[in-house]
Amino acid sequence: MNMLTNIFKGICIGSGAILPGISSGVFCVIFGIYEKLLNSILDFFKAPKENLKFLFPLVLGAGIGVLIFSKLINYFLYAFPLQTKALFIGLICASIPSLIKDVKEKKKFRLHYIFYTLVAFCLGLFSVYLEKNFHIIESSNSVNIFYLILSGFLMSIGVVVPGVSNTIILMLLGVYPIYLTSVSTVYLPFLIPLAIGLVLGGLIFMKITRYLLNHFYAQTFYSIIGFTLGSILVLIPEMSFGVETAIFGLCVILGFIIFNFLGVKK
């Protein structure tokens, strides 16, 4: 059961690398595996068997999420945007109390920690503005290989830092349309240099994040909570009061139920 649960988590993490406005890092946070994932990757060779046992189902699920299930989730996102986005919002909101509880168990709450949450939340609001107002730049398939490595490097910020959408970064760089096409067709001349930059950037930003967690745990985690709350806003769809609002509310509640039923924090 634990293997299947971790594969499910990996699918969500993989879909977060594809879908607009959704961060892979957010899923790692709401599933309660963010710190463990950082340590398992950065300290892999200290306990290779244990780390491999933890990472394998996540990586397998992420691959499934990117190659297969992201298309399915993408279909539901566009065919049933209200219901799908509401489910994601429910999952994220359900995770917040447990995140705050986890932080309080390690560091006593201090009033000034709210400042970090508010700053991160405002940055999340800015990302919402970019997501909804930035026009995607169409690019050609002959993108310079070094530019793709740079794009992957910068994309890793959105993968590692919860609440920062990597799709926004790729849109700003003008490679998001080709990225979607290349993933769906497994176009390696585009994906390989992007992956090189993603791995290099991921290792660097994971080390930076772990340093911050080790030395400024409460400040960093309350900032992550702010980013996570900010990511909710980009998911809120346009809807009219009445039936749509009721459906939205029911689906948010369903997201809460799914979060607790699957025991994704365990």
C-alpha cells in the first residue's frame, strides 16, 4: 500500500511539472515528503538502499505523471476546469494545518514568522498575475542548446521551490509551447539539454533550500506555506454564484476527504 501511495504522490509531482499554475514542490510539501526528498537525493550515497526504496516509486510515479497521466489530468483540467481546480485547492488547503503543526513541533511560533508568510504570499500573488496576464511566446524548434540548458536550470527553481510555477518560468523564456509538444512526443533533442540544466539547477537549489531549512527552519517553512497559499489563487476559476459555486464548494470538500482518506501525510 505504501508503494502505491508513493507512486500516486509521484504522479501528482510529475503532473505539477506540466500543468500551468501547479508546482511540483507544492505537492511535495502537502504530501509531507519535501524535506525527506531533499535529504534522500542530496545524501543518496550515504544510505543508497534506503533512499532508493523511497525514491523509486516517486520517480516511477513522476514519469507516469509526466508521460501519461498529465494528459489525462490536462484533459480534466480543460474539460472540467471548475471541478478539477477545486479538487487541487481542497488538497492544498487540507495540508496547511498539518504543515503548521509540523513547524510548531520543531520551532515555537513567534509573531514575526507571519511576516515571512505574508511576503511569500505576495510573491505568490505576483506569480498569479504573471500566470493570468503573460502571453505565451511562440518559439521555433531550433532553440539553441545552451539556451535550453539555461531554461532547464531556471525551470528547476519552479520544481524545487514550492509555490513557484515552473510553467511561468518557461513561458517567460518562450519555450513552454515546445516543452509541452516535446514531452508528449518524447522529442529528445529538446528534452535532453533541458534535463541537463534541470538536474544541475535542481541540485544547486536543493542544497540552498536544505541550508535554509537547517539554519532558518521556521522562517523558511512559513515562507513555503505563504507560497503554497499563493498557489491556490492561480487555481481559482471564474464562476457564477449558484450551481457553479455549490459544485466548486463540494469539490473542495472532496479534496479534503481525499487528502485525509489516502493518508498522504503518512
